[in-house]
Amino acid sequence: MTSPSLVRSKPVYLPLSIAPQARVTIFVTDMAEPTPSCFAHGTSVESFSECWVVTGGSTTLPQPKDRTTLFRSASQMLETLSGRLRHEYMGLRLYAAGHEDFIWQVARIAEQAGLSRQEYSVFRVGPSSRTVMCAHCHTLTHDVTHSPAVCSGCGAALEIRDHFSRLHGAYLGVQADAETPNILPATEELRA
């Protein structure tokens, strides 16, 4: 379990556990094999009504088999999920595990479909790289592992803050040398 952050907006990811009142539970992941650390004690992939998995295979067709549906890409899954949630009724609970970028795309789709934060849960697994939104040009730079980092839009050297925007699924990056031009802070590795 991740220790609480001093920054209130930085996500704290708790292992996934099924809400007992759920009518339907859908688990989605961008990992071919979800790790046991995704789940709370007593919960596993078999605990969910449906399991949607990105396998990445070019021959994969999204056809359910034994409660599991395989997808060839995250974008294919997310598009299918969006359509499914538009036609669902109350009582559905959505659970997502995977890379941070993926789980926050799932969260956005859930909220756009009308699910509240209590009706979906996310758990980050994988590298501690971040998606960063430049405070100056609003470009999203993906797979950032160190601060400062170069903005892929305007080229500014960005100091990466722990402030997280759920709306953008990204951490805030501000110009690192704004007050002292051409003098950058020491490079440091970002932690989850």
C-alpha cells in the first residue's frame, strides 16, 4: 500500500476489493497477467463478473469467453467500455488496474458515463513514470521519469510537482528555471 502523500491531490492507490452491493463487476486491465498486488485479501480476477484484458495480439477479437474478453489494444478496449457504460444501469461497479495513464483514461470514461467516484476504483501497477501537463502550453508529455523534464510541446525545462489532475490524468510541470534563467535544479528520479 502506498503511504499517504503530503500533497492531497496525489493519488493513493488501494488494492481493489469488490463492493458487496454491486449488481455487475467489471475488471479492466492493460496487463496480460494482473499481479496479485492489485487485489485486496480475498479478491482475485475470478471474483469479478467480467474481466477485460488488453493482450496486444493483432489476431485478438473482442469476443467474451468464460467471463473474459480480450482486446488487441487499450484504445479498442476504452472505446468498447465507453459504449458499454452508456447503456448500463445502476449497480455496476468498475475496477481498473494497470499503468497510470491507462487507469485514468478508464476513470474519465466512467465519469463521462455518469459513474461516481464510489462506483469505480483504480490501482496503478507498473513503472513509476508519469504523464505531465505543462502549466505553460498545456501539452501532455508521457513517460516522464525524472525532474526536471523537457516539455514535448514548448521545450521548457519542467519541474515535476506531486500535484495531480484527475481531469487530465497528469501531474503538473512548471518551468524549472523561471526565476533563475538557465539555472536548473539537480535532476532527481520521480517516485510513485
